[in-house]
Amino acid sequence: MDFISHGLWSYIFFHTSKRPWLAVVFGMVPDTMSWFIYGAYKILFEGGFGKPNLDQIPNWVWTLYGISHSLVVSLTVIAITFFIFARLGKELPYQMFAWPIAVTMDLLTHSADFLPTPFLWPISNYAFDGLPWSTPWFFGGYWVLIVGLLGWIIWKKRRVTSF
């Protein structure tokens, strides 16, 4: 799924929480930790950015992609954070679950042919062959759904605050 929609879906899922912006941040973690860093590298050191040629992407980017798109890694980070917060007597920021939700969305919306999601990394490089998010009818459909749900959330919040 694309970067912006990850943030918007995270907001949709966690809009009733005290800090929905935290969910947006965690929902964008997978792509930020891999493709955003690579994009910045390309701009700074190679003078531009365009559609990546997968054969020319450095190995360190694939390593970051594996780390950031792994359910194993994301759930381990959440578990460690839970234990630290519990020891400190604080509540776990459950908005962190936007990260594994984003990975799961990528797992289902990336094909084995283009940027398959290594959701079991570092245990395995297996990737599910999902429906590519770039498929026109699917891309249009989930954006209609995002806009519709955001409209409903805004309407609902305005309705509640107007009473």
C-alpha cells in the first residue's frame, strides 16, 4: 500500500484514541524506515529520485525493508516496549499496533513480483503473493473507502461537538 494511505488508515483505525497522530506515525514506520531513507539518500547523493530500478537498490535498503516490514520485528518491539512501560507503571501506547497493521496491509497488497513483504524476517524471507495495490480498480476502491470513512469520521465528530 502507498505511504500516505498507511497514515490515513492508521488514523481511521485509531481516531478515537487520545493520540491518533501516534498511530499515524507508527503506521508510516515501515515505509519511512526503508523507502523514505532511500529516497533521501538518492536525492542527497545521486541528485534525484524516480521510480526505482529494483536491481540497483543497495543491499542496505533491502535490509531496512526486511526489518521495517516484519511482523516478527514489529511485534518484538511492541513486546519489549510493553515490558518497559509495565515496569515503569505506564500504559503501553497501543497506537504502536498501527505498525503491524501496516505490515499486514502490505502483506496483502504487494505481489511476489514487486516489493514482496518479508513479514517473517529474519526467520524467513517468505512473502505472500498479494493483490498489488497499484491495480487500478483496487487502488481506486481503497481510496474511495478512505475518503468515505474519513468523511464519516469528520461528520461524526462535528455532530458530537455541535450538541
